[in-house]
Amino acid sequence: MMEVSETVLTGAFLFRDVPSRAALPIIRPELGRQHSISDRARVAMQEYLNQFLGNLDIVNSREVCKFLEVSRLSFSTEYGSKQKEDYVMVNHLSTIPDDDDHRTCSPCQWFNCCNDKWQKVWAVLKPGFLALLKDPFDPEPLDIIIFDLLPASDGIGGRVPLAVDTKERNPLRHSFEVFCGNRSIRLRCKNTAKVKEWVSAINDAALRLPEGWCHPHRFGSYAPPRGLTEDGSEVQWFVDGQAAFDSIALAIDGANSEIYICGWWVCPELYLRRPFHAHASSKLDALLEAKAKRGVQIYILLYKEVALALKINSMYSKRKLLGIHENIRVLRYPDHFSSGVYLWSHHEKLVIIDNHICFIGGLDLCYGRYDSSDHKVGDLPANIWPGKDYYNPRESEPNNWEDTMTDEIDREQYPRMPWHDVHCALWGPPCRDVARHFVQRWNYAKRSKAPNEQTVPLLMPQQHMVIPHYMRSSNEMVVDRRSAIDTYVDIKRQDSDSSLSSFQDIPLLIPQEADGSGASNEDSKSRKLEMGHDFDEQSSRDGKVPFSFRKFIDEPSVAATPMEGFVNDLDYLALKQDLSRDVLLSGNRTTEKEWSETQEQDDRLVSADEPIQVGPRVSCRCQVIRSISQWSAGTSQVEESIHRTYCSLIEKAEHFVYIENQFFISGLKGDETIQNRVLESMYRRILRAHHEKKLFRVIIVIPLLPGFQGGIDDAGAASVRAIMHWQYRTICRGQNSILHNLHDLLGARVHDYISFYGLRSYGRLSDSSPVASSQVYVHSKVMIIDDCAVLIGSANINDRSLLGSRDSEIGVLIEDKELFDSYMGGKPWKAGKFASSLRHSLWSEHLGLQAEELSQIIDPVIDSTYKDIWMATAKTNTMIYQDVISCIPNDLVQSRAALRESMTYWKQKLGHTTIDLGIAPMTLESYQDGNITEIDPMERLKSVKGHLVSFPLKFMCEEDLRPGYNESEYYASPQIFH
């Protein structure tokens, strides 16, 4: 009977009427197994809830959100994991439209304690921000507090908290305060326990080391190094506007959800592809209109210029962009009168697509920037540069940009000014770090300029993780903090600017695999696919070129680097042993010769005789760096991580530093006028090389003249002369210059260590026009170190860009992981795929090398490359230009008197010339066998190789180029110019 009864009971128990969709496993009680039952029940409940919440139709319903006391953001993984959420009271918001919800606190019905100023909102805490919503189901935030760097100390030895509880006079009130940048927000809760919960949760989310956003990272940056694991961090470089603009157009065309654009100057009518007649749909406004009509949300942040100083007419750009479609929002900032900011600018150049790919570097989406490696000076009839895009700011700056198809200068008489630049694309976590910067700046501009405009929303930053490997399983999250700290190499700056290294002393922690093995390839691929839509796949479907423009051979990803100390405190020996033992022992490396041959054989966008302008898309270690402060982004701390990065990389360089920049204004130790110390870092590094008797080269390429309107001797060109003064003061004139100080110690050998160059181009303006020449304006902001690390961004080398408190800037430090066999100083060297390919592209363009000649510049520091090719080419080209055109600047013109004499002579001889004497005679006189013969200037100029010329160190050396008391610039702050 016992058996029968048990069977009947069990059967009845098993076949209860339980709804199939909500069925939970039934667990029979058994004596002595309560602990096991509890565990099994908990697991069963977790599995049920995970399955339940995995249904997006369910979790996105208002009823479920209210029942579970969660919000839509709780399940939005792109914003980070769920933290604390609850109703709170705030009083800093404008009146919230009241639906069926009572938005005052409970005691108000008896005491009227809030006086109707306080309103109930739903607070959502994420690892990177605190959002305030009207209700849990509302997707748009009423306000958002983005966590950012806090002071390292509160002055009494503790950390500065992000949230603190506050005491109220009324015992019925319980509140706490959250600090963010220059903002302080008070929130109220139901009781003291709730206050403590919120304060603890906010501080834990924001300040927990090392993943908190309030914690400063290497170089004092808000963003950590990425790519320490296989997290999808990838980079691709572009040289000159043609390559970059074409890729930007392709990315915009593939946008699915949102586009962020930030620029110093944005021209809506800019053609991103040329010839412009054949690519009408590539105009920026047409591309944005097509995406906006498909529901893509577009946010554009423009620099609001001081109209008296600049002629970029951002108001016209704003009106034009806003008139395209309602899904395009535009903000201009700063508001000069209310903010009191007149001298500084927003200088970043950003395009961010779907938080998946972003473009940063020196290129604005504006006129004059489109160019290719040949840097043509003419375009008649107009085919490449229409209307005002045929641009030469040395000759004339347009007063009106609205009639864009009308030429500003005569194409038959004046050359355009060719434009040289470097840009790059980022994928993965670095892209979302850049997007976070944009969101931070957008929200600050929104609060300042349009706080009550409902059509201009606040944005939320995606990708909460500071260290990407925290997404991985718990047994893969072991961090050896002690090892990282112990192996830190402390390089102190022993001068008045020692504060520069304070943030470089922060240890960078490397995750160690607990089981000695990484994730499988299949898992890695699946994670990459989950990060966002694949542009390569999208492009293939559309029948377009895949976004990674060129195919490069896949090389082994090597975790080691030959540049110990770039990542300040990594133990590279342990890194080699723990993370890449198998790779290093396999010997599967690609040689320089094999890699170069691969480039020659792969599909190209250019012919084999032209320099490659699109680099490989490779996995790298990346860290986003910036210059930012209270006026530009509302932060409480001034961030100058670009400055710190420059100084650190230069001091730790082993073989060479290669720099291209629009400006070169810096100071040595003790210089009280110029505050950035890039020059001091160079000076100290060169002295160390001299004392150690080692080869070390610093090569700097800058514009021959500032790219502003006005002849050197013109009355209205005081700004041009002022910038020249500060650059020559940095380079070679006076006791604060680097060449002057090095010459005192090294003598004539100073040019073995450091040298300066510019770029120049020539060509006929038309079939009947004379030969013309113009400087190639160097606008790139790039530094390459030892063929292993690259810094690309928007920042110039001057105080404006580097100090953080002035112009806002952004850049990225890229450190190669994919290494191959090369040479440096005549010895074997492991060069990086990204860095070396970029240098090869730049040098082949500047030196006029063909693809088969790239082997000549593999080793950049040996004499056969540095002296016999680089310096010799620059010297020869300079002499040819001097003989044929006598253009300025040149070392023969050392005073205003000599300049005026030269200008008068050539104007009388030619009848017409440019502002910088850029027109050649129709014929040249040549002496052969005692006879005078006439030759075409083009025949002589054919001997010019590439565009490299020597920088004229003696030009106007007898003159004081500072503004005079009779010039308005004399009364302006000198900080404007440096």
C-alpha cells in the first residue's frame, strides 16, 4: 500500500496544471538535502528570469517595467550593466509635464515641505553616468550626469567623493549631493537608508579602481589604454584628404542609427568624392539628408568663431544643416559673451558612426582640405576643386561662403595652396571613448545654449567599461596589481614642469589569463560580431569597396613590444611569458621584404607608381587623449593628456622621432612665456643620445609659412609675422631656441640629431599660364616613434593646443601589436605594422619614391637614409626652386629691405606674381659652352623629387617679427599666437 500511495501522490504532484510558458522545475523535498534544494531552486529561478527577461517584447512593456521597478535602460546593454534605480526628488529641472503621477514627496500632503519646486523622477545609475527620467519607461533623459575625472585628493589624504549625503534642517528631508565637473545636484530620498544606498552605489560605480571613470589613467587621460586584450580595438590610417574623405563618405552611407560630427569648420556643400561633376551625391549635405530621411539621428557640434577674427561663417553652416531635415540637430559653442571665452576654440575634428567607427585627425570637413599625394597647384577647367574649394588663404580668404560655386581667386593667375594631412579610423572601445567625449561636450553645450529646447536632446554615452576585459568570464579577470606596480619604471622630470609626470606614474594593469589560454577563435569572432554591425559586410551587400580599403596579409598578433616604457609600468618580460609564449617561440614572423612585397601585390586604390594613401586595418593598443577644461566641456579638472603623451613618448624614444605639425612652438626649462615642454623633452633626449654616443634623429616637418592671409611685409599681416616669431624663437633664434642651446654643446653636429623641413609643389595653372609654385601646407598632427608608436589627432604643438585650458583637442596614441622583422640603426629591429606603413607612405610621398624604392627607407636613422636620401633630397629640391622661381621664404632674404627689393624686381620682370613670389619666368637662361640658351622652367623642375624642401632657418633673421605698437595685434594677448 505504501508503494501504491506514493505512486499516486507522486503522479498527482507531477501532473499539476502548470502554465507551460511560466513552468518552473518542480523540486521534490528530500530529507537532509535542504542546502542542495536551495541551490537548485535559486539556479532554476535565475534561469527562468533570464529567459523571461530575454524576451524584448516583454521587458519593453510599461507594465513589466513598473512591476519590476526597472526601466528601459536596465536592459540596454550598450549603456552598461544595471546598477541602482529608484524614484528620487530633484529641484533643478524645469517643470515636468504631469501625467497621472504625483511628483512631490509624501510628506508634502501634510507639511508642504517642497513648495512644489521638487519633482519626482526616476534615477538610473549606470557605470558611466547617472540619468534622470520622467518615468521608468521614458527613453529620453531629463538630465544626465556623466562621470569624469575628479581631483586625486581631497586635501586631507582621502579621495574626493562623487556623491555625499547632506544634512537638512527639516528632519523629514533626506538628501544627498552629486558633483560632476562644475555642477552640483541635490537629490532627495524617502529616508536616510535610501540616501546611504545611493551615495554608496554612486561612489562605488564611479570611483572603483581601476575601472571607474573618475580615476585618471595613463598620461592623466579620461580614457584607459585599449587593446590590451583582443577587444576589437582596430585602427587604419589615411594620408591626405582624398583617402580620408572617401572612407568617411562610405561610413556615413552605412550609418544605421546615429552620426556625430564635431568640427572647427564644417562646410555642408563639400564634395567628399571627386571629380565633383561625377559625384553629386557625395556632397556632405546630400549624404546627411539621405540618412536623416531613413531615421538616422544626426548631431553636429560646431565651433562658434569670433567673426572679427575668422571668416568661417558657422552661422551659415548651422542654418544650412538645420534646413536639411528635422533629424539633424546642430549646436554652436561657445557663446562668447555669456561664457567670456574669446581667445580659444573647439579644434577637434570628429566623425562618429553608430558608436562603431570614428574618424579623428587633422582634417575638417571643409573647403581646401581635399587633396592627394601629387598636391596639384592648379585646376583649370574646374574638375577637382569647384568654386571656393579652390582655396589659397595666403592670397585671399572669402568674406562670403554662401555662393560656394563662385571662385574666390583667379585660377589662371594664382595657384591653390596644396593641403597635406593625416587622419585615422578607430573601431571598438577606442571609438566609444571618442564618442563619450563628444557626448560630454554636446551635453555641456546643450545646457549652456539650449537648456529648454525639446528638439535638442541630451545624449547618453555608450560602452561603460573602462577596462574591456571586464566583460569576460570571472576566471579571466585576474589582475596582478603587485607585479604591475613593482615593474613600473619611474621617469621623473627634474625641472619646474615636473608635474607633467604625475599622471604617468599611475600603474597600468594587465589582465593575466588564469588558465593560461585565451578565448577560442570562434568566441573571439562572435564577440566581434556582437560589438556592432559589420561595415565590411554592409559594404559587400551594397556592392561597394569593403571599408578596410586595402587587403594586408594577416600577421601574428604579438603582445610584446620592443619599446619598453611606452606603457609606463608594464612588465614586458612577464607579458611575453604569460600572454604570447607560443607566438614568440613559433618563429612565425613576417620580414620587412615579405611585407613590402605583399603591399605591392595587393589590390590598390592607387597605381603602383603612387604612394599608398590608405593603411592596413590592424589590431593595436590605443588610448584616446585630449585637451579639455571647464570652459570647453564643463569638467572640474584640466586635462592635458596630449601634452603629457608627447613628452613621455619623446623622452622614451630609442631611435627616432618623426613629427609633422601645423605649428612648432614650445619651450625649454625655465621659459616663463611658453609653458608646454615638448621642446625640453627633445632637448634632453638628444643630449642623452650624445652622451651615450648613439644614433638618434628628430625630424620635424612644418609649414614654410603660416597659412593666413597677407604678405610677409604687408601692413595687415602682423599675425603672420607674430607666429613666425614664436616658431623661430622655438627653433633657432635666441637663448630659448633648441638649435642655439644644442649648438653650444654639440657644435656643427647638431643637424645629425635634429633638422627641420617643409613641403613645396609646382605645376602649370593652365596650358598658356606660366609655372607656379606654392608651399604644401602641412596641417597634419602626427608623431611616429621608432616605427612602433604613432600619435594622431587635432592638436598642434603650441600652448593653445597642449595646455588643456585653452583650445579643446582630441587625439589617439596607437601602439603596434603586430610586429615584423626590420632594421634600425643598422641592427635588427621589430617594427610595427601600423607605424612603419604610415611612415613609409609619408616618406615615399615627400621623397618622390616609387614602390620598388621603398626598401631604401626601411632603416630611417642610418646615414644612407637620413643624410644621403632625406637631407640630400631636401637640399637639392630647395636649390632647384631657388634657381627657377626664387620663391619665399628662403635663406637669401634676411631682412625687410631684401624682401622688398626681391618683390619689386620680380613684379617688374614678370608683370604678375603671387604674394609669396610663386610664379616662374616663362623661360630660363642657361649657359652652355659659353652660349646663352633659353629653356622651359618645367625642364629644370623635373629634377625635383617629391615635395620635401629645407626649412629656411635664416629667413628674415635680421628682423624683429613681433607686432609693433602701431599694430592692433600689439595690444592683443600674445597667448593668441602661441
